[in-house]
Amino acid sequence: MEQTTINDPQILIVTGYSGAGKSTVLRALEDIGFFCVDNLPIALLDSFYQLIAQSKVNGHRVALGVDVRGGSIDALIDEIKKCKIVLGKNVSIFFLTSSSRVLLRRFQETRRKHPLAEESTLTDAIEREQQLMKPLSEMADLILDTDQLNIHQLRSFVRDSFAQGTIQKVLVNLVSFGFKYGVPEESNFVYDVRSLPNPYFIPQLKVLKGTDQEIIDFLFSHKEVVEYWEKLIDFVRYSIERAYQEGRFFMRISIGCTGGRHRSVAFVQLLAQKLSDKAHIIIEHRDIGNDSYINTDVSDSKNITIR
């Protein structure tokens, strides 16, 4: 996959849905050297751009947080277009999105007020904001869905993506699961490995997990597993490349077997190792402990190999 180095954009416009993580992103950008301004009134944007163009802002890496609080979205879009005319390729738009269900839960948990909830319910405010922000999302250079990210993972993504000299990568959430417990929500791709040989029926393997080398050895001693793996890794790599080209930098890939302990876990572990040079990886073995939830980073996983 062809990747590009972040060329220290003079202005990174951070926007998106309320509750999707804009404040977290701005704080993370500030930590890596960006001069950050949040919720600047639309009437002041033009003057702000001119100051940057004339190099009167201390530091050339600027992050500007904008959202529905600033006023008319149409006026905001006009100002962003002016900014792009003045500064050209030095302007990038980073749009944060999240599902209505997750946004609703976040506002209920934090008890914060939605900026559009003055005379409507929270649900109506979220839906209205999504409609208002749609034209801006279509202008975005980078779109990140934060549904499955916690604050630490979001900050890590920002740090890894926008620190000087870093390579932009897609953030891939790899999930193993058991179909008997349900398919993970919000998955971009779901793969079913139940047709493959099952270690569960081998007494000495039943007690092990897909993180163990013995499970890998058993699976890849079968021709059909090798064929499935080769087709899967090719398509997953292709999918990541396509997402990158389209400016989508988050993807959730779920792999399921019957119980979520052996086959799906093994495939997720191997995918994480094979894709680590192409993407930032977050591993979730949802059902590995019979409904227990394990959330790990690829660096924490065992180094298993296909022999």
C-alpha cells in the first residue's frame, strides 16, 4: 500500500459530531506540538487564516477545532473553502464520526449537554447535527469512526498519525468472537471460520486457546486452512489499502468461530502480526474466556508463527 508522510499541515481543521472525541484529539495534538484553537467564532476565521498565511502565528502547525457551536454550517464551509484558497495544500480536514447509539450513550454517561439540545430531545439533537454536518464530512481529507475507541486509543492514534515524520496508517480493530454469543456490532467485515477443522474436538487441544502455538500448528496442518488463510490475508490487505485511498482511517474486522476460543482467536493473532506494517492494530478477543472480555494491543500478544 502506498503511504504518505504527514507533511506538517499548516492548518489541521478538526471537526465532526459532538461527543465523537474532538476535544480529546485537540489535546493530543497540543501534546505533540500543535498550536490549538477550539470553537473560534466563524467571523474571526478569515482573520485567523490571514495571520497564519503571514506567518504571524507562533509555530507553523496549527489545529483548529470547529463544530456546530460556531454558527451557520454553510458559513463555516465557505470560510474553510477560503482557507483552502489562501493556504492551498497546507490545509487538511479531520472529521470525527460516531454512531447515534454511541453518541447517545456518551452524553448520558457524562451528563453533558448537546449544543443543539436547547429545544429538543438528545436523540433529535444528534440526528439534526448529523444532517447539518454531512456537507462538511464530504469535504474531509480524513474520517475516523471513534465508536470502538477509548480515550487512550484515540490519543495514541493521533500521536502516531500526526507526530512529525510519522507515516499515516489505518487503525484496524481485529475482533475474535463466537457466533453462539452474537456477531459484534459495527463491524465493517465479518469472516466465518466455522467451516475449518475445530481443535475443540481434540482432547489435548480443547483446553488451549488460539493464542497457543499448538493450535496454530493443528490448524495449518490442514490444506483447507492454508487456502482460507491465503485468500483472507490478500482480501484484508486489499480492504485496508482501499480504505486508506478513500480517506477512511478506522476499520473493524471481526472473525468468528463457534465459541470464540480457538480458530477465530488464532486467525486474529496471525492477522495482527502480518498487518502490523500496514496498520495500527487493536486486538479484541471478545469470547475467549466464555463471555469474558479481553482488549489488548498487538504488542501484548504472543509471537505465534505458521510453520
